[in-house]
Amino acid sequence: MANLDKYRICIENLLKEYDQLPEDDGIESQLIFDREHDHYQLNNIGWQANTRICGPVLHFDIKNGKILIQHNGTEFDLADELMAMGVPKQNIVIGFHHPRQRKYTGFAVD
């Protein structure tokens, strides 16, 4: 249970940091923390000229005691940032890689 609470705090802090990045005019960022189901997202929503913007920038889940990086729409290495926060490499899954490819990432496979 201690790891679960720690992982929730790590993810939430990381998302809050990325929420502080400069925004485009007309685009709002939204932090979504679902602690009951352990889903966490930073989404963008709004209009850029005549184009509707609506979707995740970052998406994390916690499953089976591990953090899954489900989506990374940034150029930053989120796994490294999680490890710097004290999350062991074996408890991070690069979820946007196909399950067959995960064994080559050096991180957890599921």
C-alpha cells in the first residue's frame, strides 16, 4: 500500500509539473486524477485556429503495483523522471510499446 500511495503522488506531481508548461492561446490543459481506478492524465482541449484540439498529452495508469506510461506526447523521458523520484525500473511499464516489444525496453513487461 505504501508503494501505491507513493506512485500516486509521483504521478500527480509529475503531471502538475508538465501542467505548468506554457500553453497556446485558446488551448486549456486539464489534469485528471482518478485515484479510485488509478488513471491519471494531462489533456489539452480547445481550438487552435479552426482546428479542434482534444486529447491526452500524458497518460499514466497504475496496475498490479506498477506504473504504466500509456501515452507520452512530449519529448521528455518520463521513465527517467519517475526513476529519479524513486520508482524502481522494474515497476515501470512502457505501455505504449506493444507487449511483445516491452522485453527490449529494459523496463517491466506488464
